[in-house]
Amino acid sequence: MIQRIQTIYLILAAIVSSGLIFIFHLWVTVDNITVFAKDVVYVLIGFMASAVLSLIAIFNFKNRKSQFLMGRLNIILNFILLGFFVYQSLNLSGETNVSEKGIGMFIPIISIVLLALANKAIKKDEDLVKSVDRLR
């Protein structure tokens, strides 16, 4: 349902995960080659999986518990992507591979914030439904 705020957050998370990866670069190598997420296959798969999970959660609005679970799984997936980026940028010694870090490395953080806001709104809806059931 579009009128729910968590749907807006999930749509924004899907757009961030699937759209911004083609605009912002992840890093620039020593040879002055700009690397985007589409250039690294497993990073592209991770971002696309995050976008697909967000879209599946949008259409799973009737079952709030599974929507909440998909949001949590999506947050874990984005933490894995973020961990890979931190490992990639810190583990390389002496400018061997990554010369300049790009803004694209922060895309999982934006997605995590949007997914956490969506999960907070889903939890609020679930608590509201439970309180109405108690009154019956």
C-alpha cells in the first residue's frame, strides 16, 4: 500500500540500491580507472539483491512479520556490502589497488538508514494492530 510511510522508505531504499550504484563510483585504481559497482560482479549482485528484497517487502504488505524479516535480512546484506568496502579500502597496503575511495562506498549506509526507518514504521503498525485486537 503506497500510503504507508514504510512503503516510501522501501521504495527509496530500492532506488538507492539499484540506481545510485551506476552514478557514483566506488573507487579509483592506481591506473586512474574508475570502478563502478557494475564492474565488480559480486558487488552488483549484492546491490541488486538488496533492491529486489526491498521490492518484495513492498508487495508483502499484508504480512507485516515477513515484511519486517525481509527488512532485517536486507539490513544484514547491506552490512555485508559495507564490510566488504571497509575491507577493500583498509586491507590494501601502500596504494596497491585502490588509489581514491569514492562516494559509492557509502550507499549501503544510506540504504541501512532507510531500511531501519521502514522497519520502525512496520513495527509501529504491528503494535497498533495488536492494541486494537486487545480491545475486542
